Amino acid sequence: MLVIIVLAAVVGVMLAVFLWFYFYSRTLAWGHSETRQAVLRMLVVVGPIFGVHFAKPRPEPPTISTPGRDPEPVVPGVVLPPDADR
């Protein structure tokens, strides 16, 4: 009976630690931490042993954008209905 209580306590503590880390890992503090960077570096080193390889993200394709059209000059005294500009 004592073993069941101890194992239930251990599982409860493990669940609490997992939930704490899960919510902490979604914060900005974790995103910029040295611990996160160290863990990622270690995974990049150890991963290939188990067949996991780090794939660098593809660069974003270059795009060309041009400025928008110049607005048409407003003629004084002419009032257009609201839907006329479409």
C-alpha cells in the first residue's frame, strides 16, 4: 500500500513539473533564455545519432513591391457618391 502512495506522489510531482514547464516554455522569458539555446545546441549534436537532422529553414523568396497609385486629383465642386470610387 505504501508503494502505491509513493508512486502516486511521484507521478503527481512529475505531472506538476511537466505542466509548469509546458506553460513556462510559452513565455518570452523561455524564448530568449540561455537554457533554451543550450538545449537546442545539445539536440543538434545528439539528434543525428538517433537519425534526427536539423534542417535549416528555407530563405524567404525575394519580392518586388512598387508604390501604390497616386490618388486622382480632386476637382473642386464635384461631389461623388460614396460607392463611385469602386
